[in-house]
Amino acid sequence: MNIFIDTNIFLSFYHFTSDDLEELKKLGVLLSNGRVRLFLPQQVLDEFWRNRENKISDALNKLRDQRLNLQFPQFCKDYEEFETLRQLQKSYSKVHSELVQRAVEDIQGQRLKADLVIQDLFCKGSVFPTTEEIYDRAIRRMKIGNPPGKEGSLGDAINWEVLLEHIPSGEKLYFITDDKDFASSLDSSQFNGFLVAEWRRSKGSELVFYKSLSTFLRKTFQKSLWQVNWKKIWQFVTSQIAHLSRKPTQLLQDCANTRIFRQHKSMLLFRRLFQIIKFTGLLKM
């Protein structure tokens, strides 16, 4: 499966987004298993590193502004709750300051969780350089007014030309971006009509558009990921169920410590494991 993730999706993990960083980790697992191939134009990497600090700076400034400046009427000072709120306000300010300081240290050292996960994806993805031919085609695209991209900006055009160059003909592409320049002006949930027609004509395949990574993973992989994960958990449980001396709680703890549980943290799986142990009758609670 061929996928392209636009720079804005990567950068969103340094700002305010509804997507969880666990979604990127899931993608890393899929890349390691060879189930997907991530196409990374060098332009995306350049845009990411060029804009990372600006994106973080904006989010950090918003975090710094989130101070708890409570004001109380004079008559409130006669109540014991007033002093409780004042102490909570002081505690908030102290913890808030410590959080900002720790975040700044990790930002400067590129030790944020987002840094580690995204750099891992960059290592696992397939990087394609901006050749002179691709650059020339992007220039021509911009000058004659064809999408994608804003007037005077080449980044989107370069990425598009890289994908046209390197995605194998006849193979579907999953395109993930929140950039309006790639969306239809009639319906923002649909891909740009001109680009869809060009893709079908040039590659003879479909282009599937998603505006978030979580939506892509949920609609494309949720069922298959569950089936694979449940199979592994079932194998683990059945391999351990024969150890009659082990307590069920210890068995569950061992399961919780496996990679599959740490990645998905599903309480539904815990409940199913309890049911397995209960109905086997081999272990007593």
C-alpha cells in the first residue's frame, strides 16, 4: 500500500490536534511489517525541519499564556474556600512553570516524543530527491496555473511531481493532507478534481484522500489490526493457561506488559481475558 503524508500532518503533532501520537506509532508498525510504503519527497523533509521550530514556538507561547489569574471580590476573603483556591492557584502556577521548563529542554534537545516517533518514520520511509527534471516540471506547472499550490509557491507542486514520477503505474495512492490547496473548492472533503483526473490519466489508478491520519488508519486498518492483535493475545493466553500455579491477576499483568497491550491499551481486551480465564475453569480466582 502506497501512502503520502503531507508536511502539515507531521507538524500538527507539535501543535493542537485531535490526532494522538499513538496513530503515528501504529503507522511505524505497519511500515516495519511491510504493509505500507511511505513516500517521502525530500521537499516534505525540508519543509518539516524548516517549520518545526515555528510550529513549536507558536504552541509554546499559547502554553505560556495559559495562566490561572483568578480575581476575587473582597467579600470572598472571609470564606475558607478562598484560601483553598489561592493555594491551588499557587500550585497550578508552580506546576505550569515546571511543565514549560521541561518542555523547552526537550524541544531544544529534540527529545519530544513527537521528535522520536516522526524521525523513526522518516528512517523507515522511502525518500525521493528533488531532481532538476522534477523542479523544472514544478516550475512549468506553477507558471501555467495548474494546481496544486499557491501562486509563487513550489512546494506542493514538487511533491505532486515526485509522486507522479515514483508511484508505480496501476497502484493506488493514499494521500493524507489537511492542505486546502489539494481539496476541491466545491467540497473540501473531496480531492481536487483537476488532480484526480491527472492522476487517473497518468497512473491509471485511484487516489484516496484523507484529511487526518486517524481517519486513514481507522477506515483502512482497524479491522485487520484487531484480528492480528487478538490472534497474538490468544496465543499468549493459551500458552500460559497451563501453568496452574499462576494467579489470573499475574497472567493479566504479563499480558498487559506485552508490546501489543502497551500500544493499544484496550480495556475490552482485558475484559475478554477475564472471560477466558473464568470460563476455562483451569484457574481459580
